[in-house]
Amino acid sequence: MTQYNRVMAGKGGIHAAECVQEGFIGVDYQIAQDLTADLTDDFREFNAKYIPIYLAGHPEKTKIGAGLACGFTWTVAMGLKQGDIVISPDGAGAYYVGEITGGYFYKPGGVLPHRRPVAWYPNKIDRSAMSGPLQRSTNSIGTCCDVTQYAAELKALVGGQANPALIASDPTVEDPAVFALEKYLEDFLVSNWAKTELGKKYDIYTVDGERVGQQFQTDTGPLDVLAVSKDGRELLVVELKRGRASDTVVGQIQRYMGYLMDELAEPHQTVKGVIIALEDDLKIRRALRATNNISFYRYEVSFALTPMQGALNT
């Protein structure tokens, strides 16, 4: 299946025009060597080799920062497949769109030296034409973010068609009206983090002043939110589920936590987890009873109407 990814061509899209002119997309985390011999489908194997290399050249960085740098490098160099679609912001309110046409190559001395060839389309997408959910998804911090769930909308935009109000299907939510509200949960949580109970103790993980904890990449997929306690002693994995959470999410969040424990946590840091969902059930309560480092939170969706001052009574 064709994947759609938003890829930043340097901070703020500063190199986007050059990428389009020269027909590539790339990344630069100052790993100054050809990666060809080490690019396999094993994300963990790549990180195991290159995190120490990155840290040797950047001793001021944390292991998590190094994991992000190596993870994004691997995603652009190997994770994106030939035929996948990339959208890249131009820094002025629009997005270039192109198709990956080949494998990784290295251009030492060039901007974004770890590259993939791209056939860029002639027309850009205006950000104002995107639906609200797609705009929020493309706002995710980090070099790459997967926007495949908006493939139908992006195809329509590329074709110049008017943008419908799209609501993607989700087998875990039976009521489309409920889904339409709940699909904004992650973006809402991140935007209002400081006002939540979790925000009193934890901050969403940042690198160089930028939040990178949303959709944090692991070797078993992206976790929803990675946070760190204000004293730096705890890492927190937050997994959000629309509707009712099943006991399978416990295994999922434990895999993410295990990855952090094995690969990125510093010796002084513990790893905990939080599951946020609309409802729980007996199975998940039983599963959580056997763990001592995963908490469960329910969220509530409310809706209110406020009359305008001076409105006529009927």
C-alpha cells in the first residue's frame, strides 16, 4: 500500500525549493558517512550501531535525542519505499508533493546529504485547502510524520478537487459522530498538555527546544506521546485509544516501554506508561492489575451551547 508522509526539508522547510529543483528529499543529522551498507529493514539494528556514533559526535545530546536523529535518518533513507508519496512544506503556507522513485544515496557536502530521489509534481497544495485534521497532523514535530490516513484527501487535493469534510473509518468506534469528536484526542491533548493532570508532573519530550514527543518512533511502531518528568527521572509513554480500550493495548504499551528501557533510557531513569481511553472493561482492568507501572485515565467529551448576549427568547 502506498504510504503518505510529511517530510521536513530542513528546519522550517528551508531546503524545500532546492530539493524540488534537484529532485530529491533528504535528511541531515550530522552523521557524515555513507549509510548504504547498514540500511536493512531492522530499525533496531541500525539504531544500535548509529546511536553511539551520533553521541560520540554530539556528547551534549541525550540517548533519546540520538534515537530520534537516527530514527528519522533511517526512515528517510530506508523506511520510505519506492512509490510512496511525500509532502514537504515550502515555508510559505504550501506543500510540495512528490513520489519516491528510487533507493538511498549519499551526497557528501550537499544539503540534506542522506537522500532519496523524488519526482515532484508540478503543482503544490495550499495548506488552507486542507481539512482541519490534516493540518493538525502535518503540524507534528519531527522530520517525518505518517499522514497515510488522509490519502483520499491528499489525492483529491493533488487532483485539484474541492476538499470534502473527511471522516476516516475506525473499526474500534461504532458511532461515526463519536469518532468525529474523538479523532482529535491526540492533538487536543498535546495542545493542552500543561492544563492536564499529567502536565503537572511531566513535559512532552523536547530536543533543542522543539517538542518531538508526539508520534515518537520505536522499532515496533510510533507511540502516541513520550513525556519526561520535570526532574528528568521518569519517562512516560502515553497511549491513546478512541472509544473503549481492550487488554491488547497493555501489551502494546509494554512493547514501547521495553524499547525505551532497552535502547534509550538513561541509567537514572525509570519508564512508566499511561493508557487514555473513553471506557475500559473487565479484561483491561485484570491486565492492569498485574502491572505496577501503567496507569489508566478516562477522558470525557462535552458539548455546550452558549447563547449570544441580547438574543431573542422564543
